[in-house]
Amino acid sequence: MGRYFNKEQISLSGNTFAKAEKMAGRYFRITPGEWEKRRYDVKTLAFLEKDEVREGAFAHLCKYELQKEKDSKDERLHFYRICLQDNRILDAVDRAHSFIRLSPLLLYIAAHELVHIIRFERGEGNFDATAQERSDEEEKVHRITRNLLKPATDPDLNLVLDCFSNRYRIGDLVQ
């Protein structure tokens, strides 16, 4: 485990999520004000709780719920945490040497996780799905993510999109 993003990589991650949020907003026609209603945060490996660390994934979502008021039984607030697995991401970039760059890989991961959040918020996906439903949801989210990112494609991003296509298995690492 022991590999973490450095300051520049953490900054790149934040900028990449901001870019992915804008792209997802355009794709799904979500206004900036609507994004504020979608509560989520992004944490890198150094800031994750033990149960938020997941082997075998570049990132995954955790969903947390809080009761809004003591007397209100139906008023539950929830938010998502996108848990980046720095070590897995950095290892993939290192293994791919000059083929896969960190920035486009992070853009794919960010867009993918935001698509999940949007689908869960809209009731189009089920966070607590069965294993088969999760597999089907992953296929849908990968397809949507590729379509969302198509306007921004460049050679580096195209390589990442190819890696997450049905022809390769790297796509199993984003959940």
C-alpha cells in the first residue's frame, strides 16, 4: 500500500474533478446550483479511513447518511465520498510507462465516479444493488463515461478510453 499522491498530484486531482464536474454538468444538463445539492467529497488514500481502502480498484464510492434532526425520522441527509486509491492509480501509470498518463486517467476516474453519483441521485442506479446489478451498472457507467469524455478526447485520453473499453479489463478497476 504505502504510495500516496504528492502535493502536485493532489492538486491535479482537485483540478481534474472540477473539470469532470463541468463536463458531467454539460452532459447531464446540471446547473452549478444543482451540483451543490449533490453532496460528495473526494479523498486520497492518505486521508481515507481503513474501511474506505479497497484493493483492486482505482476508486470507489462510499455512501454516508446522517439524520437531519433528532425528531425527524424521514429527514436523512446522505453524501458520497469518492475514495481514490492513490497506490493503484500510480502503479497503473508506472506499469504503462509512457502510454498512460496520470491526468487523463484521473479524468476518466473522476467522470466515472460522478456519473455514478448522478445516476444514484436520479434513481437510475441503485447504490445497494446485487452483484449482478452492480456489474450491469458498471457497464452502463463505463459507456456513459466514454460518451461524456468524447468531446475532450486527445491521444492521451483516447488511450485511457481504449483501456476502459470492452476489449480490455482495466475497466474492472473503477467501481
